[in-house]
Amino acid sequence: MKKIMAIFLGSILCLPSTALAGTRIAGEALNTDIRAYIDEIPIRSYNIGGKTGIVAEDLRDYGFEVIWYPDLRELIVAQSDSAGTGSGYVFEETTEPVGSHAAYVYETDIVTYVGGRQVEAFNIGGETVIYVDDMEAFGDVEWDEANREVHFTAKTPWEIDLSDGIIYAEHQQQYPYIDPIDGFSAEFIKNENGQWDVTETNLGHLSWIRLSFDKRYGGLQLGFSMVAYHMMADAEFSSLCTDMCTISYEGSRWKDSAELAREHTKIYINDELMYITDVRMGKGNNHQDYYFVLDKDIQMDDINKITVECWL
């Protein structure tokens, strides 16, 4: 009996720490010839179920913040203002057959968020592994079949505030306006000083208008805000704005199609008509916000003209 007990205890001591913590094996990582890059800097990776996994903690060396909350058992991956230099990892040719066992993959109770979204995560050797595809929250993930490589390229969020030079609605005004509108239009042209010259109709009924890019919220989007007191006067127009929304401010989907928005709203960038994929509602103190998500990949410096038409 003592001999059996000794063998049992010895087998427990040989288990990895994750197994001692009550974690179950979820699968296995396989040896792979695929090379992964973060902004063209090599990063170590695993093949998990045919997908490429990377170690979340490694991303600290690649221009990201990786924050661990032990009390909540949560791991947060967010973009950082610092430039990534990499961990010094160098690709090495595997001596094991591609597709052979490399390591066991364990389940984890750590809740992992990438760009504000909860993602699937695993434990390998006490480290948190996520799929490289989930990095699309911050940029583009592209597969190079010919070279057996996967590349993540970050896209930094940016914003163009188009409110400069326009007298916009004041939040502190505590009365309804008596001149309702049935919509607004504006043409913004960048001048030689990098500022925006504006020709507009009814733009003063908004509290702000901006063009921005952020992968976390769908990419390129034009947003504007209406003060509550304007909404009281512009009841029919503000009702249209709400009806055009396909996504609530909580993130739930209201409608499958933005057809109503495409019918009543035209947005042009450099004279090219943008395709509206969604309209997301936002909210704040005494105002209602609307964000028109556009199917376009463009850099801020390449934008010279923005035209918006939104009418009943």
C-alpha cells in the first residue's frame, strides 16, 4: 500500500503547476513552421487547433499594455503610446516534425480582454495564450500562404474634430428651440494650413461632429451629437436619427441592415460615396450621439474633403 501511495504522490509532483491548480487539459500545441510577426517584429507562436496562438504577456514588448488584476483574475491587453521593440525572439527551425506534439494546452479561469472584448484564452506553461486573430481589435491580421507567415499590423486610432470654427449648440441652454430643422449638410475642405474650411446648413443644431478611426468600434466612423433641447424642437429629425441606428449604446443589435441610414444619409470622403454598414447609438449628459460606421480603410493624412448630407 505504501508503495502504491508513493507512486501516486510521485506522479502528482511531476504534473505541471497548472494541473495542480485544478486546470484541465484543453488540447495540445503542435510544432509549426508558421512564423508570426507583430508590426514586422518576430514573436513566438503556437499552433492550437489549426490557429496561431501568441503569448499575451509577450505583447508588453510589442507596444501594448498587458495589465493583470489578480483579485478579479482578469488580464487586459490594450494599446500603448510606446513603440514596440520586440522581445528579442529569433525564429529557429524546429527539429521536430511539423504537426507533432509540442506542449499541452490547459484551460484557464483567467478572463482575458483584447481591446475591450473578451476573447478565448489558454494556459501554456503558466502563460496566457490568445489567438493572433483576436489582435484585429487593434489592426489587421493577414496570412501569407506563400511564405507561411501571419502578420499583425497595428492601426493607431485617430480623430478629426470638424467642430472648429462653427457655433454649435450650447448644453447649458435650458429651453427648447423654436426653429425645427429637417436635417443638415456640411462640406469640409482642408486648407493649406491643415484646418477645415466649412460650408454648412443647420450645423449649429449639433453639439459636435467628428470623423474618427478605431478598430474597437468598427473602424472608420462619422459621428455627431444632438443636444436634448434641440431634439425637442427637431423631434421628427431626431426620431429619424434614432430609427437609423442598428446598434444600441449597450452594444446590442437592433437591426440587421443600415438601409434606412443609407437612404437618408450621404457621406463622401474625397468625393467618394461611403457605404454605411452600421449606425451605433451613443449617449451622454443631456445629449444623444450617433456614429455612422463606414466601409472604408483610409489614413487621416489622406483625407482632404468630407461631405455630409443627412435629411428627412
